Amino acid sequence: MDSIQVLGYIGALIVGLVLGLIGGGGSILTVPLLVYLLGYNPVIATAYSLFVVGTSSMVGTYQKHKKGLVDFKTGLAFSFPSFLAVYLSRRYLVPGIPETLLSIGGFSLTKGMGIMIFFAIIMILASYSMIKNRKENLETIGSQPYYKTFIQGLAIGTITGIIGAGGGFLYVPALVLWANIPMKKAVGTSLIIVTINSLIGFIGDVQTLDIQWTFLLIFTGISILGIILGVFLSKFISGKKLKKSFGYFVLIMATYIIYKELK
């Protein structure tokens, strides 16, 4: 095992710690870690991220369920259009993207570059949601017709399928505003959707990609250990301050990704 691989496994532990401490952000760390430190192709990295985040979120769902913070009925109902979009994105949309998206003069925008820039844009949106101050009890509106939720679920699922993210930062406000669920319960309920979306999206990847199972399972196992440690440490650390600090870190990383891809 070389030093780069050791650093990668340390990174896996940090991914788990972040998930355990703030309940999200795993894919925001996993994809850049796999691409820039371990040298994986962005398509492979987003696939691995889906497995890591999906498996880790399953552990998180169990932990939230023990505290009574999971609405299974709403989560499962909302997950249907989302996992459908994630699966179709990973099975057909991502493999169908041409290797060269755009060529202008001596500059070529490749598929991998395009995925990473799109990922960075989503990271910027995620950082904003983490940095801005939210009221703990958001005022909600009445539940909307399911066909609207279905369309919105398809949209979010497609985005998360392309970038290989769990999408928790998108699903939490959706559950609060559309399903009329209190914030704390929305966080736990979103983990169901993230688990289903990520693992079903990964199934689409298994059919088109060559997966290095030994590495992936070790990486995921270390991330789960990180989650357990993170949940324990969350009792002693202010989640609000930590989330805002992580938001600024994500913003810096997103800026770095755009710079690195376009330089």
C-alpha cells in the first residue's frame, strides 16, 4: 500500500466524520478526493461516490430512526421519481455523453471536465445553503399535488445522478416546503431518499463500469467508522458553527476545482 492510498483511506475517514457531524456533504469530499488525490476518472469517481454515500446514509437512517426522526412513508413516496431519474442518468445519460463536449480553437471541454465543473457549481449551491443562517423552524406551505413533486423529484434525481452526489442538501428543503415536514425530521427522512437514490444509481454503473470492489469496500468501511466517530463527537461540537465552516471550505474547494479544470 503506497502513501497516496494511505492518504485516500484517511480521506475516507474524514468523509465519514463529516457525514456523522453535519449529516451531509459526503459526496462533496468523496468525488474530489477520488479524482485529484487517487487519480480516478470523474465517471468512475462519481460511481464510487454513490456507493459510499448510499451505504453511509443507510447507517445514518438507522441512527435517525432510533431517535424517531424518520418519516418512512413520505421518504419512500418521494424517492420513487428521484431514484428513477438517478438510475436512468447513470445507466444511459452519463454513458451517452460524448467524450468531447466542446472545442474552441485549442481548448476542448471533455466529458470528465464537464462533469467536474457541473459538480463544482452544485458545490457552490451547497456551500450557500450551509453558510447562510437558517431559522430552525421554517414556515411551511401546504403540500402540493404529487405530480409536481414527481417532476421536481425527477429534476433533483437527474442532477444527483450526473454528479454522483447523495443530494441531501436539495432534498431537505424539498421535504420541508413540499411535504410539510419539520426541519429535524426532514434531515432524517432525506437519508432514506439519499440511500435509495445512491445505491440504485450505483446499480446502473455496475452494468457499464469495471468496479474495483476491494478498494471500494475498504473505503466505504472506513467511511462508516468515521460516521460512528462523527456521531459521537457531534455531542461535543456545535453543529451550526461546524456546518458554516464546512460551507466555506466547500466554496473554496469548488473554486479550486473550476480553476484546475479550466487552467
